[in-house]
Amino acid sequence: MHRQILRLAVPNIISNITVPLLGAVDLAMMGRLDGLVFAGAVSLGAMIFNFMYWALGFLRMGTAGFTAQAFGAGDEAEQGRILGRGLILALGGALLLWLLQDAVLAGARWYMDPEAELWAATTAYFKIRIWGAPAAIAAFAFGGWFIGMQNTRIPMWIAIAVNVFNILFNYLFVFTLDLKADGVAYGTVAAQYLGLGLNLFCLYRFYPIALRHLRDRAVWHKSAFGRFLNVNKDVFLRTLLIIAVFSFFTAESARYGNTTLVMNTILYEFFIFFSYAVDGFAHAAEALVGRFTGEGRPRKKRRCIRAIFLWGTGMAVLFAGVYAAAYTPILHLFTKEAAVWQAARPYLPWVLAMTLVGFPAFLWDGVYAGGLRTQAMLYTMLTAAAAYFGLYYATRGLWGNHALWAALVAFLLCRGLLMTLFYRPERHINAAGRTD
């Protein structure tokens, strides 16, 4: 069981780490430019795209669960159809975002109320990056499908290639062509379409049978598509709650001024690095729990869950140790602004707390998604989000920016505790609607 988990988790961890690594490199590039406007523009622009893309990120989790169960059941035709349904939703979502881009910008400006110079740079960044939406959202469907097929190496190599080229493109546009924050946007769009081409190539090269069924009329089968939409609806609503929490975090950071915004964004990268690493094991849980559900092997599923949490605990302790030992040197990698270093010193306990109490929530997400128990995921997330906002508004007058971090720790702790309490293996439902 441990070998199976590591075979899936290690490539996931490598590919996941490349995502926050890219964000960290972008911040570091902007931090080398004079002033905080460009770093702030990339931070706010990325937050808006996180809002939009995370809202459609349900495609990865929903597609992975269905695909893993079809893999466990040995249904090759359904495997291809699931990818077809995912890509249909991806293209529809991209078109919707393109049509609503002006409304999204207007809402973001009203909500965040940034300084005029900062908002001008953010708008320019946004208008460039929006053209990458079809490729970016399709990547969710492809990534979830490959994970469900028990193949995490293809997403790993694609993620590495995309992010390496993204960094190279960004460096070219930012420093050689002197495009500043716009250069980061151009580099990201170019890399996203490179990723789309690589996904299509790997599908053609390694899964020709699935490619054939991708165009089946059964892709549009009413009951199957309805089940696909229903599960993804729960994950979508759950994702909106996550977006609300983290977007609120960034927006409130901006209200405390540019120095606090940049500091919180940098410290958030500590959390993102850790969460993406632990998500490697969560993705392994999606694939294996879904597979064992499709195969009708609940005992193996229980063994898998125990092993997943063992690895997750070790990962949390490892990251907490690294962060405690290298906190200041890591901060210096992100920015040359002494004011940011000074402001960040008292926040190490919050970074460590997020690491040590946050990992169960990520692992349970993988277990619940693999079992398609998405309604429970939604309800626990709703409760945790209520705790987050309640704690922040109750303490912000006393603690200021520290209240944001206390609320975030409470949010993660609440998610993990509730999913632990509510987990019932016998209530997991497979893709055919049967209880295992």
C-alpha cells in the first residue's frame, strides 16, 4: 500500500510544488523592481484569477473521482467519456469568463478599493492573462483525468515543462523586454497554451482508446452527464467558499497597506508550498480511494486512508521544521524591502500553526473526493467558512492583521475536525450509484 501511495504521491508532489514555485518566482522578480506597485499588481491580479480558476477547479477533483472509479471497474469507454464531459465544462467555463471579464474587474475594484496606480497595473495584467483561460481550465480536466487513471507521471512532466517555460518566458518579458507586471501575464499565457498542447499529445500518444470514446454520443447521456454535473456542483460550491475565504484574506491585507499586502502574500506562499506538497498525498487518496471503491474493496480503502494520514503527518512535521529553521533566509529570497522583513518577524507562529493543524483537511478532501462524497465536503466547508469570518470580525479590532491569520488557522482546523468526525466509510457511493 505504501508503494502504491508513493508511486502516485511523489509525482503529484513534484508537479504541485512547481505551481507555488512559479508564484514565488513571479513575486521575487517583481520584488527586484523599484517600488511595491508591480508586486502588488501581480498579487492582486493573481488573486482575481485564482478566484475565477478556483471556481472552475472542481473539474480536476470531480473528474479524478469519476475516472478512478471507472478505472477500478475496468470501463475503458466510460473513462474516455468522462474526459469528454470535463472538457465540455472547461470550454464552457472559459467562454463564460471571457464574456464576464469587465464585470469581474468592476466587482474586484469595488471590493478591494486599491490605490489608482496599483489598480491600473492590475487591470493591464488581467486583460492579458484572460486570453489563457481556455488552456488553463482545460488543464484541470486533463489533470484530474490522468490522476484518476492512476498516472501521475504525465501531469508531473507537463507541470514541470509548463512552469519552467513560464519562468523563462516571464524573465524574457519582464527583464529583457522591460514589460514589468505585463511581462508576467504574457509569459503565463504562453506557458498555458504550451501545456494544452502537451496534454493533447500525451492523450494521443498513450491513451488512443480513450481518445476514441471522447467523441461518443454517450458523452452527452442525460443520466451520466447529470450525475457528473451533480457531483461537480457540490465541489463547485465548496470551491466558492474556499475562494471567498482566501480572496477575503488578500483583500483585507490590501486594506492594511502595501507593506502588509506584500508581507501577507509572501507568508501565504509558505502555506501554499506546504499545501501543494500535502496535496500530493491527497491526490493519491483520490486515485486509490476511487479505484478501490470502483473495485468494491472497502478493506483496501481503509488501509489506504490510514497510510495516507501517516505520510501526511510526517510531511507536516518536516515542513514545520524547515520553516522554523529557515524563516528569515526564505523571507530574504522574496523581497529586498527591509520594511517587509521587519513586519514579518512576529508571524512565524501563525505559519507553523497552519502547517501543523492544516494537513488533515487536505488529506480528507482527497478521501471524500475519491468516494464522491461531495455533499459532506460542501457542508463541512460551509461551517468552517462561517467560523473563519466570525472569528475575524470578532477579533480584528483587537488583533488587526493577526486576526486574519488566527481566522485562517481556525478555518483549517475546523475543516479537518469536521471531516474526521463525519467520515463514514459505508456511506461512500461509487459512480454507478451503489454503496460499497
